[in-house]
Amino acid sequence: MIDQNETSRRRALRDEDSSLDEARLRQQAIGVKLRQMFDQVVSEPVPDEFLDILRKADERKKDEA
């Protein structure tokens, strides 16, 4: 006969496994969303104002050299 402590221990382990599975699924879902957001940002064009700033910085470097 299985005693109450063993039954409780098995139930706790099963609940812990279930919680870990849920946590892994949440982490996977977060990872998928983050990759989607990153891909979206990477594919956006660079604003002209930012390109102007980069060009000016390059010109200053050339003038200093």
C-alpha cells in the first residue's frame, strides 16, 4: 500500500512538471513574438534624418584624418 506521503510527493512532482511545461510554453511564445518584432524592426527603412546624421559624422571623421 502506498502511504499518503508518497502520494502527496508524486502529486507535487506532477504539478511541478506541469508548471515547468507551462513556463516553457510561455517562454517559447515570448521568444517567437520577440523574433517577429525584431524582424519587423530590421526590415523598416532607415529614416532620412538618421542617414543625414551618419553622413555628417562620416564627413567629420574624414576632415579630422
